[in-house]
Amino acid sequence: MSEITRRYAKALHEVGVGDEALRTAISVITEDANLRAALEHPTIPSNQKMEVLKKLPIINQNPHLLRFFSLLFEKGRFSLLSEIMTDFHNLTLHQNATKPCTVTCVKAPSDAQLQQLKTVLCPLHHVNDIEFTINLDPSLIDGFVLEIDGVEYDHSVRHRLSDLSRYLKEVKTL
């Protein structure tokens, strides 16, 4: 992410905008294709865009969100909204000593399996909690791949078969 998106995220965080409030406001905007297109349209003046947003209760009831969107429109940075949300969420995770972790697997893990992963990963990565994102990929055959804090743990059958194949090729050439 860019320095600009981090600054917006930090400012939102410092004034106390909650993760849920920001996420809800952004989802209201992004889920309506016509609304999003109007807000992204370069020829519509900022004040008209703000009048539209003021009609949305989730935004109108929060003066910090109103000012945030007003600044985005004034500076022509509305297109950075999803990046700002990502940076904001990462700040919230950091504040709560939580790390994001992507789990790629063939079948979604159970809550008990995710809890076991937390038990192993939390002390290893010096955090209190792990936020999992699950991606399904049948090409793994079985097992899983974890990505956390720039580290990848590949315990998939596909990876093991690849290692076996590489080993057999090395043995054959000896």
C-alpha cells in the first residue's frame, strides 16, 4: 500500500472510526454499482457526491466518515478507498496483536482445526490472535498451505509429490 493510503487509514483510526462502521459504509457504497459509478465519475462535482452520501444513514450519522469521504472527493482519491480500508484493517489487527493468515486448502477447515492452528501459530509469531482467510484450491490434492507474516508453510500433497519427483530425478542422474 502507499504512504497516502496509510495516512488516511491512520487518521481514521486516530479519530476513533470503528472497523465495522468503515467496513459497513464501504460495503454500502461498493455493493450498489450505480452509486459507486456516480461517486467515481470524474465530471460530477464533489459537493453533489457528498449530498448523495449524506442520504446514507451509516455515513450521515458519523461526522468523521462524512469528513473522510469529503476529503477523498476533494483530493480526487476516492479510487483509493479499498486500499485505505485494507490499511485501516491492518492497523486494527496490529493494535489487537492479531496477524492475518491465509489458509489455502482443498476443503474448508473446521473451527476446531483453525483453533489448533492458532494454538501453534500465535506463540510462533508472537501474537494474541490469528485472523484466517480461507481459499479453496483443489489442485493441492490434500493438505494445506499457510501464509502468515511473509512465511509460507506448505503441507500439501501437491508439494510433497513435487519434492518426491525432484528427488527421484536427482537419484536417477547419479
